[in-house]
Amino acid sequence: MSKKYDDLISSARSISSLKAHLVLVPKYRRPLFNNEMLLRLEEIVKDLLAKWNCRCIEINGEKDHLHLLFQYTPQIQLSKLVPGVNYPLMRGKNWFAESLRELLETKTP
């Protein structure tokens, strides 16, 4: 198979190459993430996408946002996938509670 068709996903009745770019931003776009958090978020997001049978293509982030590029099948509704990825990340604030507390205390006047 040529490189042109390497990223195709085949299922029972279809062949697809659907990709989505998702940007996750904390409230008020505060600069909350450090390198340690971004690496942990990358692991978490890859696990979440695998549960949804999606393929993670790329994850990047900066201090105030996280970029996800992933491939999905037509059977998956993005309107259900996005909260399915975002909600566990929001609920997981306690993973970074100590780091976030330090960041927020240094940012407040």
C-alpha cells in the first residue's frame, strides 16, 4: 500500500480518514500548565482516545492551552467524543492540585 493510503481506517462498510483538531483551554486562558503537567496530560489523552477507538496523531501544548490532532471513524459522534475527552480532564484537576495551587498563588497579587 502506498503512503497516500497509510492513514485510512477501514471498518465493516467504510474506509475513512477523518481527522479533528481540538484545542482545550483552561478558564480565562490562564497559564496553568508546566512541562510535567503537559506530559501527564498527553498520557491521559492518549488513553482516553484509545477508549473511544481513535488514533492520536499529535498532542502539543503550551502554558495556556492543549492541542490535540486525532483520527476517528464515522461511527463516532464528535459531539459525544469532545465531552468524553474534556470531562475526565476537568474532573482530574486533583492530579495537579499541588502544582496548580502553587501556580495560582504566585499569580495572584
